[in-house]
Amino acid sequence: MNTEQIAKKDEQQMALGKQIRLFRKKKSLSQRQLAKQAGISLGMLSQIENGKTNPSVRSLAQIANGLEIPLDQLFITQSTNG
């Protein structure tokens, strides 16, 4: 993997984490609450939100379930103004 591909992957992970954080905050959930509802560890959720790890599809499905949203919503850019 070249430097450009690594940068693109890191950018995608950050964007996904940001989406999860936006949905979590819209639902007025703490990281602890969402982690419990999603059945994942608080540390894992924190790493995902901060773009430090590449989550599995299963983890993303669990997070979407905890947020009570369809999985595909995590991949649609949300406006921070709306």
C-alpha cells in the first residue's frame, strides 16, 4: 500500500467515526451508553469515533443498531448545521 492509499484509508476512517459521533450526539447518547446499546466495548467505540481503527461490518451493524438507524446511514454525509 502506498502513502496515498494509506492517507485515503485514514481519511475514510475519520469520516466514518465523525458520522457515528454526529448520530450519537443527535441521540443525546454518551459513548458509554452507545457502547452498551451496541454491545461493543467503550474503548472500541472510542477508537472508531477517533478514526484509530478499521471497524468490521459486524461492529458497524451493532453500532447502527444501537443508534436505531439503518447501517447505510453511517456512510451518508451529514451536515453539522442541520
